[in-house]
Amino acid sequence: MQHDSVLIVEDDPKIAQLLKEYLEQGGLMVTTLNRGDTVVHEVRAHPPALILLDILLPGKDGLTLCREIRGFSSVPILIITAKVEEVDRLLGLEFGADDYICKPFSPREVVARAKAVLRRTQPGALEEKLIAGPITVDITRHCATIHGVELPLTPSEFGLLKVLMARPGRVYTRGDLISRVQGYDFEGYDRTIDSHIKNLRRKISTSLPDQKIIRTIYGVGYTFNPPQT
């Protein structure tokens, strides 16, 4: 995988070219595909650091692709959609997207968010682990475990757990989490955080079913409640 490579999957040539030009101006390497049935082979052969994936594609639709890619890769996936009402499904366990971009969009916003995702998902220089009872977050390896068993987290879910675990008891607003985890500060993405928190709780509860590890502070946000041992 090349750490600054982006795969754009978009069948509208004008949109694809516009995104490609802006991303390349931002110093990123870009590959474009205009059909869904060529994507899995490309991702396996040349794993990108980030995928921008349209939903409506010839050959195979974006949601099917997202689910298939999640079967073998945790590469961050930003879905391009015009259907805001689909957001909860897009970010859910069934498809596993990390975030969404609504049409029409600002190319500069897409570049900013793409760079933010790349920054937060690439390995850091310092070895570091966060440990709370049976839960371990290995920042260097970018993985989390409970009782030594790895949690199948998306990059966004991992980022949320890392931020919350670093300061147990601290209450983070949705805006805080959007800025710290996603790396950007655009309004209108509260539902993104809520969906990721819901999925993260579900995955943690499979190993710690009787404990509320991530608590909702109503009207404020979320906090990490260390597990009882």
C-alpha cells in the first residue's frame, strides 16, 4: 500500500476528473475507475490508502463493493452519495463505510477530509498502547483487542475508541469527536459519530456483554467508562 494513494470510483467522468485534479494538487497519488466490477481486483492488486466510492456504478454498485472490500481490507472508504437518508445504513455493520460525502460537494472539502483520513490511519512514529482492564488499543499496530481477541473495527471506530480510552471519564461532545477522530471540523456530521458509536458498542458488547463501556451523557456527548475486572 502506498501511504498517500487514493482510489476514486466514479462513473461520471467530469466528477472523477475534478476530484483527481484537486487531490493531485493536494500532493496525493490518484487512480480512477469508472466501473464497479473492476474495483475488487484493483484493491487487491494495488491496495490504496483511501477509497472514494460512488454508490451508483455500472457493473456493480458501491454498497455491494463496500461490503466485499470489508471482507478482506480495513482501508478507509468514503461513500459519495446524494441520499442523506441512507447514511445510517452506509455507516452500519452491513456495509462498513467510514464516512460519507453528500452531493453536491466542495472539492476542497473532499481534499481536506481525504488528507485527514490519511493522517489518522497511517502508523505513527511512536509505539504506544492504551490499556483498560481487558481492553487494549495498540496504536502502532492500529488494532484493538479484548481478552487478547482482536476487535474487527473500521478505522473510524478504532479512532473513536482510541480517543475515548486516552481520557477515561472525560466527556467528549460530538463536535470534539468529529474533530479529533475524523480530523476535520465541518458541521452536519453528528449522525456519523452516532452511527460509529452504535457500531463500536455492539462490537465491544460481544466480549463484555454486561458492561456499559461507552456511556452517553445526554445533551452533551460520550465518555469512556473503564470495564470492571
